Amino acid sequence: MNWQSPNRVHFVFVAYVLGTMLFVVAMGFAEQLGLSREWLGGICLMASILSYALIGIYCRTTQISEYYVAGRRISGFYNGMASAADWMSAATFISLAGGLYLQGFSGSSTQAGGFAYLLGWTGGFCLVALLAAPYLRRMQLYTLPGFFEQRYGGDWPRRIAMLATVVCTFIYMVAQIYGVGLIASRLSGVRFEIGMLLGLSGVLVCSFLGGMRAVTWTQVAQYVILLLAFLVPVSLLAYKQLGNPWAPVAYSEQLARVNSLEYALLASPREAEVGQIYWQRALNDAQRLQDVKTSMYQDRMQLLQRLQELKNEQTDTSTIFAMSRALAQLPRTEEEARALWSRSLATNQARSQPLSGMPLSAQAYAGDPNGPPEQRALHDLSRRNFLALMFCLMAGTLGLPHLLTRYLTTPSVAQTRSSVAWTLFFIALLYVSIPALAIMVKFEVMQNLVGMRFDALPQWIGQWSRVDPDLLSVQDVNGDGILQFAELHLDADLVMLAMPEIAGLPYVVSALVAAGGLAAALSTADGLLLTMGTTIAHDGYYREINRNAPEIRRVMLSKFVLLVMALAAAYVAAQKPGDILAMVAASFSIAAATFVPAMVLGIFWRRATRIGAVAGMVGGLLLTVGYLVAFTPHTRDAWPILKALQPWWGIQPVAAGVFGVPFGAFVLVVVSLLTQHTSAHEIRRDSLPI
């Protein structure tokens, strides 16, 4: 392709859009003609991955400017589309609607509410346009750490920026690979780990062969798919429920209906009965934790006794096998048992609450500002966490290395500003419908699924529960054979992916949604992997070890690092370390605390010095990581000594950057005022606005 021919690019883009739409229509006809779901899902999976791989092969390059920044000739329109795809990660496409479904707008004392993600992520792009993107583009950079070297001089600002880039990008990458495995396994029917590797192969071909040039055009293609994958099912669901395909309009009507259903569930005796059973289970978990060693012994003896009784009664082999497997899955150490029962205690306590601990959908914040003291305190805590998380997401957007690198690919500063505006537009096309999706799915669950007999539950429940029981599970807790709302566990990562099946839409829509989720995860994974590879190769090897290295060696090293990081992220993702939104929010806090103070003050404040920047970056990074480690549930379970610590002002660890950003800025300013003024050649007056 002649990349400098706009007409050729426009023609190929329009042809791709039309071809994608025709492919979806053809799959719909194939389903009507009897094509099985397995074949349909497999075809959609392989077709999407193959199309991305072909783009990667076609755009292959070994030129360093093409590999790092796509030759700096991507127009604002297409770079905005690619940036939107890069931004629409698995967290946005897969989990954001689920976060609104579970947390509502208000959240709780431990969760900030899904609306904070919408406001924070959208507002962050306004900061990118005003404070960073045009100025970074003016400096002719290849990577974000290069800014800190040019602005402050010396090696340490670049080294710290390189370390923080790898840390926050790797965490973000693990979340995307987890989303890839989740979707690919559902589409193809293979195990989670195999599905993860299948999806990862498409990422590697694009970023490995063509670098930023291939990644950019792959992300443009992926945006088309994820836009169709979101708007088509949301419009169909809105039309099914209200006869109006415009989801934002349907939102207000369905919110009132969902609110009525929630109050009906709150008054239901059967829901109260299920909640009481979960509360009793929580009490049992708490009793076990009082003497872990004795409880482990009693559990093992009870299962051994029951297994022997089954053998004596000559019960069928499957029952005996299930009992033997349960015996083998018992925790083997006190640490494992304590962690398992602590998680079970938290789960049972949450599900014992009204609506399984979910806030009312129309509630602004948790608690009541006009209620008793404990309700007023809960309201203030919920509002603090909401504002803290929104701040971290806005600042994190301003500091994310893989996102800022996207704006180094445009031909000019003016095109960079245009690119940010187009990014906001393409993101808004999806964001305005996400709250409506969450409400409409909740209406489907409460109106049509709750109250159904267990022996009549739809097939998709069993299929998704086999992918991962932590994502979806149902259990007849009170034994009445009827599904109650509290007996259904639907994880945030599943709401969007299972939405077509929940709504009873054709399976081709489910395949389209899964392909869109895969595109969202792969598009972000492409950018993240490339950022890690180029940062280590350029800022590590080239700037630290061999400044005379030829371009081909630097590109090849970047590819090798990219491969190693992909495999490492896949290994961590296979352990299923946590939910996608939490991992992504953690990476945002790290990026915000490390980069934003030194970058913004470095651009707009002449007095910022090298020593001040190093102190501010290190201080913000250490405080944020320390807060994350100290108050994350997994680390508190592993190190009981941390449980004596209480979160500052009740702020949850996902918003750790709310402390790291101001602390880093404070340290930078104080140390800069106490140290020698940065010399003129380090400020680079010709490339910065200061």
C-alpha cells in the first residue's frame, strides 16, 4: 500500500467496513441454515485473528521510524480511530458495563461505582489534549522515557521512567491477556489457556512484524469490529425491550422499571431466606478461621467418612469420583485454608446482603446523607472513593505510556490535536450506550431469568460456568427449585459477553460480541507489547549499552523483548490474579503517580530540575505501589500483619494514585527549589512551550 496516498487509504478502509458487515450478515444466514454454534464461533475467531495477522504481514518493516512511530504520517482521523481502539481495552469493552451492573453509579464502601470509570477515562483525554500530546509530538520522540531525558538531562530520569513504563504496562497487559483467553475459549470451546495462546498469536504477528505501522492499521480494523460488536447487540436489545433501537433513550425508561424490580426483590421472603442461608455460611467460615488447623482436620475426616459410606453403599462411580475430587481439592496448608475461607467469608457476607450486596441502580452514592450517623459516614466514604478513583483515572490517562506514544505518529502538532479530538468522538460512540446496556441486562435478569425453574435454565448458563465457575454460578441454596436473584452470581467480566444470550438474541450476535471483545483486548495488547519492546530496546539497550547499535539490531531486540514480555504476561494471566477492572485501575495509579507530575511540571514550569524530577518520580511511585501492596486483599491474606493497617480516609487501593500524584508533585517542587536550576541545554527551549 502507498501509505502516502489518502485516497488509497480511504478506499481500503471503506472496503474493509463493507466486507466486515457482509461477513456478519453471511454468518447470520449460515446460522439460520443450521451452522452449529461451535463452527460459527470458531469461524468468527479465526477470521478476526487471520485478518489482523494479514495486516501485520502486509505492514512488516525493519525501519526504525516505521517500527517505532509509523513514519509519523498517520492522519488525525485514522490515528484517532486507532487510539480509540487502543483505549477500548478489555476493561472498557468487557468489564465496564459489568461494573455498572454490579456497582451501579454509587458503588459501596469498598467499590467506587462504575460511573467513575466513564467520567475518569473520558475526562482524561481532555487533559491529554491540553497538557501533553501536542508538546510531546513537537519533540520528535520515539518513547515516553525519551521526554524525561530530553527535558531534564542525565540518565536517571529516563531509567525511572523506563522502569515505571514496564511495570504499569505489564500489569495492564496481564488484564488484556486474561480477557483474550476468556473470549477465545468461549468462542472456540478450548481450554482457557489454549484460547489465550490462540488470541495472543494474532497480537504477536502484528506487533512483531510491523511494529507501530502494523499496529496502527490493525487497531483501525479492530475499532470497526468492536464498534459493530457493541452497537448492534445494544440496539437489538433496546428494540426488543422498548421498540426503540436508540439505547440512550431507552435507558431512562428501563431505569425506572429496574428500580421497581429491585424494591420487589428487597421485599421478597424467598430472597430473604437465601440471604439468611448465606449469612449462616459466613458464620461457619468465621468459626473455621478461629482455629484453622482443627477445622482442616474435621473437614478431611468428614469427607473421608462420607466417601467410605458411599463405597459401602455401592453408589455409582460418578458420585464417588466427585467426592474423591472434593477430598483432593481440600487445602493442604494452613495458609491455603486461611486464604480460601477468608475469600469464602467475604463472598458469603456480600451475598447475604439485600440484592447480594449490589446498590440500587438509581442511587447516587451508598448510604444516606440525611440518615443516621453510620449512613452519613457511608455516604461520605462512598463519595470520597468515587472522586478519588475518577481523579486517578483522569491522571492515569494523561500518563499512560502506550497511549501517549500513539500521538507521536501524526505528521504535525496540529494533526496531533485533531487526533485527540477524533479519539474522544470515537470513544463517545460507545460510552453513551454503556450505562444503558448495564440497565437493560439487569432488567432481563430480574424480569425473565429470576423465578425460572432450575431444570429449565437456558443452556448458556452451563456453558459459561464450565469456562470459569468464578465468572458465573447458580446454586439452589434454599432447595425450592426456583432461581432467586441471590442464587445467581454473574461476574462483571461476563455481563457484556453473555448479554446476547441473556437477552435471547441469535448466537451470531454472541459471536460478534465475543469478536468485538477480542478486538478490544488485542488492540490494547498490541500497543502495550510494542511500548514495552521499544522502551527496553531504545531506552535500555540503545541509550544505556550501545549507542552505536544499528537500526536493524535495535528493531530485532525490540521484537525479542516483545516476545518475552508476551509469554510472561500470558503466564501471569493464566493464574487468574484478579478482575480486569482492578488490574487496569492499578496500572493507572502507577502511571499517574510516576509520570504526570514530572511531565506536566517539566513542560510548564522552568524551575523543575533533574534532581527534583527524580525525587518526585521515585516518591510517587513508591508511595503508590506501597499503598497498593498494603491494602490489596490478596497481599493482606498472604501477610496477616498488614491487616492491622487501615486505608487512609477509607480510600481503596485501586485509587492509590490519589496520594501518589500530589506527593510526587510536592516532592518535585520542594527538591527543585532546593537544588540548582536546570541548565538551558537540558530544557530544550526550542521544543517545549516553557
